[in-house]
Amino acid sequence: MHVFFRVLTAAVLSASAVAPGQTLKPSPQQMRDSLLQMGRIAALESPGAKPFRLTATFSTFDYKGNPAGEGTLEETWLRPGVAHRVITFHGLRSDQTAKDGSVRETHEGFTGSFMERRVIAALLDAVPEAAMLPDDAHLDYRDYKVGASKLDCIIVKPATPVKAGMAEDPVTVYCSDPASHVLRLRQERYDFAVIYNKLVRLGEHEIAEHVTISQNGKPRASLTVTSFAASPDLTEKDFVLPGNTADLSQADIEVPAEVIASIALKKVPPVYPQVAKENHISGTVLLSAIISKEGTVRELDVMRSPSPDLTESAMNAVRQWRYKPYLVGGAPTEVNTTITVNYAFNR
């Protein structure tokens, strides 16, 4: 099967090129239908989708926009629950196979990162709300102009108010081409923006050949699809679970901040930067963290911060924190969580 490439708008999308337009607001049901259609088009790995092989290269950047790593992705997919994924990152390799309800990995010291996971998910799971949109979700609409072209944007808001003390509502915005309903832009909480350019078509589905992620205007990740084609020759026999390997069925566990805080063993207090004191800067630094099986802080990323100085102070302190290993079924397990560091300026 041939793969067709096309660019939907005359201008390549960029976050700075988007401006509000004016259009009559669609009904709630029309917005829901549009979001679900966006999801169906982008869902390569959905029931009934054609088997495929895909390769890509990607780069990640730290919260300052500096290069953090480069890697490759190889995805071979037969049907939901049967797939093979190879990721190389920082010169190390992870080989993952999913079959018979299990996901197993062989690797030699491979450790992923937030942005490595995020950019791959942005490609293969571009509209996660489409598969789990609750009936009482609040949807809103706005249209945007990109050069001479227009994007239809669906704003997904939480069905219930957020808890007191949370940084902000977990609002996500999905913007699509009005004629094709193909996703072109996704905006997420903590000022993340995902841009989808140069689309690749396979059967009824389309993905972007080029995906970029930015945060507060700084680059955080980019991914380029280097090959993508249907693979009707794939069978179950092509996917073999390796023995004596790590089971990833419990991978990417998200643990609430208050639960992780309750098993802390050591918390090094942050040093309030003198320049922040002099400028009367205070507030909360919100960090995403990966806690290793040993209870160390393996990786940190900043989601929200009042200033770069407070960010550096918080990260320097939290990197030294230690926790009891988080247990799943009695076994120590690597988990994701959030950590807040508060800075209060006393006048």
C-alpha cells in the first residue's frame, strides 16, 4: 500500500502563528462528535486498524530548551495488545514486546525520560480523551486562524472542579482542520503545546510526519517519522515474549503526591536564592518526578515555577530526597509522581 504525504495548510503550523478567529459556536454534541472523529483518525493502534511498521527519530530538550538526548523508535503493530517496540536513547536500547496480556522488556541499563515518553505518546496516542471522554465532560469551542487557514478547536475541561490547592484546571485544547478533522495542534496544562505537521495517511488513519512539543515557547521534543507503511504480512508468530525479562504491565504508574510524601525518608530543604529574596519572589515550584525502585529521584522536570532561580533551587534540593521503595504486589516499582516545593517570602 502506498503512503501519501500532504500538508493541510499553506503555512507550517507554529504556536506563534495561531490567532483567534470568529465562527458560530457548534452544539455540545457537535463538539463531542468532532473530538471523537479526531481520535478515530489519529488512532493508529485501535481495533480494526491495519497492521503497520513505523520508524522515527526524536530529540528531547530540558526545561531550559537545551538538547537533552536523541533516540530512535521502531514500532511494529499487529492489533491491540500485540506489538513490538524498540527504543534507543542515550546510546541504550529498550526492546518491548506486548502479547497475551503481558508486556515484557529486555534492556541493558536503559532508562527513559519524561519527554521521550511524551513525544512518542504524542505520535501514537494523539487524542487520549477520545477513548475516555466522560458523558459530563465540559466542552467549549474556539476557532483560530493560521495564516489564511482556519483551525477548529475543542476545549476539554474537567467534569468536576479541581481540588483546592491544585495549580490549575487540567484543560486540554485540540485543534483540527475543519474539512478533514485531522489533529494539527494540541495545547495542554503547564503551557505545553504539541504541533502536528506534514501528515501521513494509511487507510482511514493519519499521523503527523513531524511532531514538535514546546513549553512556554521553549523546545522540549521533536519527532520525525522516517518510514511508515501497512504490513499485511504480520502474524502472531512474529511476536514472541522473551523469557526471564522485566514485566512492564505495571509500568508508568502514577502515584499521588500525598502518597509519595508519606513514604519520604529524607528531604533536603531548598536554599532560598538570594536574588529571589531581593526581588521578593515567592510561590510554588511544581515538579514531575520519576522515583526509582530504590527510592531515589531518577528524573525531574519542571511543570510550573515562579522563576528560574526557584526552579534551580527546588531541583537541586529534590534530587537529594529519598523514599521508601514503592511496592506493587510486594515488589519495588518505579513510579511517576508530582512534587511541590513552596517558597514563602517573609517581609
